[in-house]
Amino acid sequence: MAERKTIMIDEDIVKKIRVKQAKKIRETASSVSFSSIINEMLRECIKV
């Protein structure tokens, strides 16, 4: 189950996440949320 959390992300990192999100949107026909990209990146990082 998802939980709402508030975090502060540096602007340079946000830009990189947005680029990754835009690339994913171009690759798929469905919408891709900012949260889903962050969750995907965290899962890759912590190997869950």
C-alpha cells in the first residue's frame, strides 16, 4: 500500500527524474507519474 510522504529533492535531481519520466512516456502509450518513476528508481537502488 502506498503512503504519502513529503521530501525535499534538489532541483538538479528533479530535472534528471523528469528526463527519465519523459523518456518512459515516449516509450509507452500510457501515462507515467512522477511518483512511479521515483518508486522505480528507489527499487533499482535498494534492490527490492
